[in-house]
Amino acid sequence: MLTQSDRARIEAAIKAAEAGTTGEIYCVVAGESSDYREVPLAWGAIAALGAPAVLLAAGIHVTAPDDFGGGWTAAQMTTAAEGAARAALSGAILLQCLLFAVVAIVVAIPPIRRFMTPRGLKRERVRRRAQEQFLAKNLQATRDRTGVLIYVSAKEHMAELIADEGIAAKVQNAAWEGAMARLVDGVRAERAAEGFEDAISLCGAILAEHFPPREGDNPNELSDSVVVLD
């Protein structure tokens, strides 16, 4: 998603933004935030459990031989009915097992799995992975608690921004929405570097307003390089 040239552009954008603020901007890019392994299983289960209802709605029903006039005894009719019910139940179970396997295998194909994954689940996984990265990269360890993580999950076309408590106390979450929208638009249009530059510039302006630099005391506490996760 990012070439070496793209990374250099983003790093330059971070340096330029941080020159006007004591805030620290850190960028992480992940190919995908989760394998969503439960999604194929869930869709397989839905198909398997819904199959009997669909068959009944379609008018398919179990029948037993109706031949009382041919000399059938009550015991024979009971046995025949039990056999028909057992065969129908076995057929339904087999159908459910086949449906579960086929649907799960098809949905496990990555493009189909991503399409079939609910957006809410994607958002939750992206947010969780971003929070993990915030802690893993020690963004909470800056001097004034002014670290900002910009996290992008490429396959989901989603971005998350996490601001440390020093920033969150002064800047509302809604203030970052414009920056994140520009970033996501860039990723979707396959112009990720441009999206990052726009987002970083907007974030830098917000940080500069609330956290201007101290003259002669504005150390670079976090790396400006983009971290790319497998």
C-alpha cells in the first residue's frame, strides 16, 4: 500500500506538523486488523439452521404410505411413519451439514469474507487493534501525554485516531473527524500517501492550536517513520 517514496512523504509531513506543536503524531498501517475467522462459521451456521425453515416454507413435507385399504396393520403403519420421519430427519441433518460446510468454505475466501463481515464488527476490530498499537508503541509515555496515533487498516478501508489523555482533555473527538475522512478517502482512492499528508496536516493544525511549541524545548519523543504491520 505504501512505497518507500510514500513513506518518505508521510515522514516529512509528520516532521512539518510536529514543528508547530508539542504533540507527537505516530502513524501505523495494517493490512487487515483481524482474520475474522468466526465470520465463515457464523454464515455457515445461519445457512444450516435456516434450511429446514426454507424447505417447510417451500411446501416440502414428510409423507408416509397411506394404504389402510391394502391390509396394513396399525403396527405396520407406525413402523412406516417412523421410517419416513427418520429418513426425513437424516436427510435434513445431511443437508444442514453440507450447507454449513459449503457456505463456510465459500465465505472463507478473503474477498467474500470481507464483504460478508458486518461493518460494526470491522469497526470494533479496527478500534481494538488501534488501542493495542497505542499501548505497544508507548504513545502514553510522552512527557505531556500528547501522543496521537493515526491507525489505518487497509483491507477494511477504515482509520482510527487515538489521542492521549493530555490531548483528550482539551480536544473533542469530533475535531478529528475531518482529518480521518480525508485519510479514508485517500486510502479508498489508492492515494494513501496523499490521504496521510492531508490528515497529518489537519491534525497538526489542531495540535498547534491547543499545544503550541515551547521555544527551545520541543523534543521529538516518537519516531516519525510509518510503521507497517503484516
